[in-house]
Amino acid sequence: MEPKTLEGLYHKYAGELYLYAFALCQDWSQAQDLMSEAFCRALLSLEGEEDGWKGWLFKVCRNLWLDQCRRRKHLTGEPPDPERLTGEDDLLEDLIREETRRAVYRAVQELSPLDREIITLYYYGELSLKEVGAAMGISPGAARTMLCRARRKLKTRLEGAL
């Protein structure tokens, strides 16, 4: 694989992969390590077209995280920096959006690990149901069912928060 291609993939997917990794492990430095390792494996393993790389990167990241979980059973976390999530010009609208994002983020973090993972992959990672299923090792139909259930749980949590 050419370094230019890997660099392009990095710029294209690094942000999404980093947020996904953080959603899994709840630790900024561990998320950085997971993302870096996933791209290193891409450098060593992948050749050919860009199609399917995003799903593959997310799957590698998930598997790396699961390996780390097996090695150490204790996970800690801190909420993301809300300044990084906003960027609009109007201050009042920014504050409203920021508070809404925080409420949604908190509600997602309160979900079970599987529900949190499928919401993160689908909405934050912008993967298709087929890619979500591949990343989680389940069928697209099972991913659709899990996503529907996770949405219901998230909606219930958000009704009280917003």
C-alpha cells in the first residue's frame, strides 16, 4: 500500500475512529492507542481499493479493545471536551447545541455496552447496517434489531433529560 493512500484514509477516518474508540474504552489515551494500532494494522494488512476500509478499521479497533479488556478488567473514563463538539458562530445557539449534545452523550453513555456500541457505530461512525454488522460480528438484520432496541432505550432516557 502506498503511504499516500494510508495518509488519505487516516485523514478521512481518524476522527470517527477516535470517537468510536473512546466510546468503547472511555479513556482518551487508550482511544488514541487503539486508533493508532488500527491504522498500523491497515498499513501492514490492506491492499487495493478504499471500499470497505472504514468498516474494517472499526472492526480492528473493536477487536483491539476487546483484547485489552481481556488483559485488564478495569476501565475508567472521562467525558469528552465539549469545546471540541461545537463550532457554530452564534453563541446562544452554540450553548443550546452543546447542552443537547451533552445530554445525548450522557444518555448514550448510560446505555449497556452493546447498545452504546451499536449507537456509536451507526450514528457517530456513520457506518451502514451491513458495516455495523460486520464490525460487531453479527448479521445486518441482527444489527437492525439491536439498533432499534437501543434507539428505544435511548429515547426513554432522553425524554427525561431534555
